[in-house]
Amino acid sequence: MMPVVFQFRAALSNQYMKYTPSPAEAEFDVLTAVFGTIHHMPMIRPGFLSSSDRIELEACVRRQREDHGIARRANAILLLDDGESCARIAKFLYLDDDTIRGWYKSYRQDGWDALAYDGWKGGQSRMSQAQEAGLCAWLEERFCRSTVEIRAHICAEFGLDYSNSGCIKLLARLGFEYRKPKPLPRVASAQMQAAFIASYERLMRELPADEAAYFADAVHPEYQTKPAFGWVKVGSNPAVLSAAGRGRMNIHGAVNLETFDAPFVEPTTVDGVSAAQLLTKIEARNPGKRVIHVIWDNAAYHKGPDVRAFLARTACRIHLIQLPPY
């Protein structure tokens, strides 16, 4: 016996109009004729998506970086809205039509968010918690440049064979990443640097009104054109004028981070003489300061005879603070 809806449709077609079934309805009629009445397979009518919903799903399908499973679900919903049958969609997606029908049901009940989320959490780890803790402790004691050494250790220690990709996923789950270590100069001391930071912060907190603090150093800017990347017409050959030679200037300067005062000198060569000239200019810019703290690095010309002679003056108000090695 035909379902009631199709009995009515046939009667209506015979009496009043010529009815042309959609591909999905025609396929349903064939299945009904072969297998009899199908009570648990409701017809999915096309055109159930709004224009905004279609735009959202089409964008999901076209995005290159979208998860493959999510994009496939969006594609199936769009095809259902176009009038394609569950069986036909399932055939081309290498799925079963019950899966397509389940996606449609989830979409109509809970919206696209229900299909755009993967609730799959992965399988159980092949390693026990104790083994994972042991592996983490072993990794933290050394620097492994590839997974070959790590996989060999896992095999020897725990009797488990991991592929390269499997080992990478395991390491990511355990909180490890592949990157270069930060280079640290051998002369640098973290303890000395921390002590300097603490002393500098204490100095600035307790700095009296008749004292000032400057940071000083030398820089060597070059007068030379350096082309940079930009958008140009394909086939064109843009050019930029450059200097005839490599001009370079020397600046020995300082800056007060409280007042932004920035005295400097422009010597031919940065040396002890220019360092003494800079200290002289700093003193001249601060006639009302009893003590002027100047913080700079351990360059040889910052500790040479010219600077020592300047500091030996009776009226010298400069107090030098050397940065720790860095």
C-alpha cells in the first residue's frame, strides 16, 4: 500500500493537474515500489535554507583551511537544499544515507553549530600516565633535535613503536614544541642582571630632586639607501637612487627617561675622548643637580684613561654605573 501522502498526491494529479515529481521523490517512489511502504524515511523538501544560511555554508565549503569533515557536512546540507537525495549524496561522499539524514536532522534541530563542532576527542593513549611522566622528565633533561632519538628511547624504555607523525602528536599533547633555543652569551649572568634591575628600580624610586639619571651609548647610523619590498606592476623595473658611497656617522649620546633630555656629541671616532666630551655636556645640561648617574655598558673607552681623568676632578658630579655583561 502506498503512503497516504502519495495516495493523495496521485489522486490530485489524476483529477486536477499533471504533477512532476522531484528526483528525490521519484527515487522514493521506486524504493516504495520495490520494498513496500517505508515508514521511517520522511521526505526532505528542498529550499529549507535561508539565503543567509546558504551564504554561511557556501563560505564554509570554499574556505581552504576549513576542517575536511566540517566542510563535507556543509556540502551535504547544501546539496539537500538543492533537492538531491540522501542516497545520491551518500554515494558521492562515500557514506551511507543514514549519516546524511542524521546530519540533516541535527541541522534542523540544533542549527549549524551542531555540525560545525567535532566532539571527537581521540583515542586512549598507548602510554600510561606513569610512562608519559617518565618521558617528560627524560625530555626536560636534554635537547633532542629530531624524533628519531625520542622514538628510539620510547621503544627501548617502554617497548612501544611510534611513527614520526605519531611521535609528533604525542609530544604536542605532552606540551612540547619544535623550536630553536634562545642564544645566551657566555658572559651573561642572569643573577647579575636581576641584581642590576633591582638596584636600578630602587635608585629611581628613591632618586632625590637634586639628582638625575641618564642611559648612555654610542650609535653608528649609515647614510645609504636600502631598497624594501613593495607592490609593483609585473614586468616593470622600478629603481631608487642610492648614495655614491657608504656614508656613516658616529653619535655618542645619552637620554634621561624622566625628562627625555638627550645630549649627544658627533665625534669622528667613538673613543674615550668622545666619552669624556659626552659626560661634560651632561654636566653642563644639569647645573642644578648635585649627582648625575650615568648608566652605560662596559666598552673599553667607557673605562679608559680619559674617562678616569674626568672622574678624578674635584668638581665632578658624574656617578658612573656599569651595566652587567650581556
